[in-house]
Amino acid sequence: MAFGRSSRTRRPVEPVTLKILVAGGFGVGKTTLVGAVSEIRPLRTEERLSEAGRPVDDLVGVEGKSTTTVAMDFGRITLREDLVLYLFGTPGQDRFWFLWDELAQGALGAVVLADTRRLEDCFAAVDYFERRGIPFTVAVNLFEGAERFPAETVRTALDLDPEVPVLLCDARDRASVRDVLVAVVEDAMTRADASREPART
């Protein structure tokens, strides 16, 4: 009888938790992406855009935006029973970039969200992760009315290394965002494994 009871009660799996950053330009959809997949109510640090910020906040292409992230967005998604991702959305404006170093500590990898109408807005995020050796995946957010480009065209425009994944996504769609996050984890794990392999002589 004792054996039967123990076989029916599986010990709970202790999941591995990984930290993923979500970065990109102002108004590119970072808050939306985190909210689309988070299984908890996302923590948001949004404030209304003010007249005082108008001279420094570039609203070209995002004229309808009325709020901005001033610290971070936070969400959580369980990819598997044994794998949980903590998502940290970075603020998009230049004046809040001092927070990035703290948010990046301990991150496995990152999503750089891009808008083809304002592709130059994600250059800073790409440069940030390249300089710090943090693996990242570029996810092109398919805004309605925006011109669609093949992933390789975006890769060329951003001058990305061949190994950087470039995906098309809809930041509002849970399944689409989940695919992006899986790609981030797989790419980061592949690079980590490669860095541990002994050099061939």
C-alpha cells in the first residue's frame, strides 16, 4: 500500500527561472508584448505623457500614444513545467536608459522589438546587447498599415550578424509572442553551449 501511495504522488518539479529583457524604441509595443503573454497581472510603471516631456519624447509615428514606461514592465510566463521566464520590459526613451544596466544583470537573453516604420529606434538596443555580449532576438512587430519586409531585409538594414534570429510577430498575440520567447531561450542556450565547448586545435 505504501508503494502505491508514493507512486501516485509525484514530487513537484522545481522550475528553472530565466530572466529575459524586452527592449526597443519608444512606442514599439514592449508593454503590449509583456501583457500579451504574462500569466500574472503585469507590473507596469506607466505615466501619462506630459507637456514637459514633449520636447524630448519623439512622437513621430506614435502620435496616439498617451503613456510611457518610466521604469520597467514585469511579467511571467511558464513555458514548460520546469521552465519559467521572468520578463522585464525596458523603458524606451533615452532619458531612462540609465536603468538598463540594472535591469540587464542576470539576463539570459533579450528581445529587441522593432517597428519597420521607425527601424532606427532599435539601433540603440541592438548596440547595447552586442557590446555586452547578451544574446538577443529581433522581433519585428507587425503594426497595421506598416509595410511588411522579409526578415532578411530587416537583418541587412540593422547590420545584424548572421546568427542573430530575426522573427516577425504580433505583440498583441500570445502565441506569436510565445514563439519569440522560445526562440530567445533556444538561441541563448545554443550560444552558451558553444562557449563551453573546448576550442579545437
